[in-house]
Amino acid sequence: MRLRAAQLEAHLAGTLAPAYLVTGDEPLVALEAADAIRAAARARGHTEREVLHAERGFDWRALAHACATGSLFAAKRIVELRLAAGRMPAAGAAALVALLARPAPEVVLLASMPRPEGALWWKADWFVAFERAGVVVEAAPVPRAELARWIGARLARQGQRASDEALEFLAARVEGNLLAARQEIAKLALLAPPGELGLAEVRDAVANVARYDVEALAEALYAGDLARYARALDGLRAEGESAASIAWRLGEELDALARVKAGLAAGGRKEALFAAERIYRAAQPRCERALARLSATQLRRATLALARIERAAKGVAPGDPWDGLLRLGLEFARGSSA
């Protein structure tokens, strides 16, 4: 079974699977999903916990041993497996397939890792084994379009609410940084009473803690939101991000989208085309918006422009790469009807 993080609470209210894999690129979502699984397991008697860190040189026999060995103190246990990288080693894949074929009855296995790397990772034996024996929880970033609503739901948990204007103000200040968003929301619980929060009250309490990454930049670009794109671009530049790196990453995805656009025109299925181009699930909503707004010609033109920007950033072509990236945002803000 595969679940979005937002679906996990309802699942845990009804059942507890023998194995969970929490994977994705949003630290707060992954952290809270793992916390929820631990709490549900403890509530069902899994009172002992063992944590394994699968770093370089890790002996994967330790995982089977941890799941098979009983405890003098607790009959039911949680065994956590933490992987720092998104690439599963062959020994790890084999160990997980064997373990998940016959899950230990008194153990809940909780594995966590970044979004898996490599071609067709969702078809890998170890990933399919998790889906069959347990639950895969996707810790994807909250899309910018849903961030204000996400903040509103968090405020409601602590007995507060805010106007749409105040929520949008908060979203703009913490964009791309959910951990900081949680801190700011907690700060509001301390500084303001329950009930309605005014914009001035929110403005006084909240710091500007926005942290942008190329994912947020791409989402703003594809949506044609020039103001947000420009803010994200300035943020990345201030944080020392390379213009060449930004141009290369955007160019790779736009090149893939141009091929998807051509495949759709030829009658291909979107899901199969996304898989063939390795456009992962969390990126698909923004990519769908780009495909809806932009023509094949505009996508190809943007890919060529980004190649020139990358060369300029490396000093082998004329022009200011940051100006080029900003002009690209202006072009995308105009959209396309072709």
C-alpha cells in the first residue's frame, strides 16, 4: 500500500501494518509521519525500540537479527532502519525482500530514507516488497498553492484562526521551509491568545524565514508566478546557489517535459511518459501545470535558453546568467495558448 502523509492518521486509527517505509524530500513531513507510526505502535504494545543506521559498511545481517531476536523486557518491539542516502545497496535490497516475505509477528519495521534514486526505483524488488507487506508513506513537500491551507490547519490545532490575507502572509514568509513554519506557528501559540489573529498581529510575531530551493523555483516558474519566482531566485542567489546548477537542473526537467509534450501529442499516456522520463511523483503536479500552460515550442525554446544561461554562468558565453534566469520567468509568466 502507498499513502500520502496526509492519509496516514486515518490508516493508523484503524490498523497497524508490520512494516512502514517513510520516504521523501520534506524533513518535517517525514519526521511527523515517523512520530505518528511510533506512537501508534507504542499504543498497541510495542514498547521497546531498536534503531539501526544503515551507513557505509553496514552489516545487513544485523537487520534480520534485530527483527528475529526476542527481548527479555518487551514482547513487541519497533525496529527502525535509517538510511541517509536514497540508493539502496544490493545487500540491503536482498535483506529487505527476505525479511518482508515473512514479517516478524511481534515487530514493526520502520524504515526511513530520502526519495529513492535510480531508474524505475518504484519497480525495484525491495520497494515492491514494502508495498505488498506494509505501507509506503510519501513525505512530499507541501505545494505552494496548498501552503496557506496547511498553515491554517496547524493554527486550528492550537485554537487559532487567521484571515486568508494573514495566512498568505505567513506562507510567503516560510515558503520552502516547513520546519521553520512549524516554529512560527508554535510562536503564535505563545504570543497570541486563542481565536482570530489579525494580519498586524501575525506580521509582528513572524520572522522572514523563507528558504528557497530549486523545487520551489520550478513550481513558481511553471505556474507563471513571476513575483514568487523572482523572490525564490533572489533567495537562491543570496544563499550562494550556482546559476549554472539552477540552469542545468531546470533545463533537464524542461527537456524531459518537451519530450512528454511530444509523446502526449502522439497519443501516449501521461503516466507512462512521466515514468520513462523519470519525473518523480512529487514533481508531477507542477509538471502537469507546465504542460497545460506551455506549448512544445516554448518548452524547447526554454531548454535552449537554459543551455545558454548555463554556458554564460561558466564563463564560456556572453551575458549575465541571473538576468537570463529572470527573463525566463518573465517569458513563462506570459504563458502560451499554442
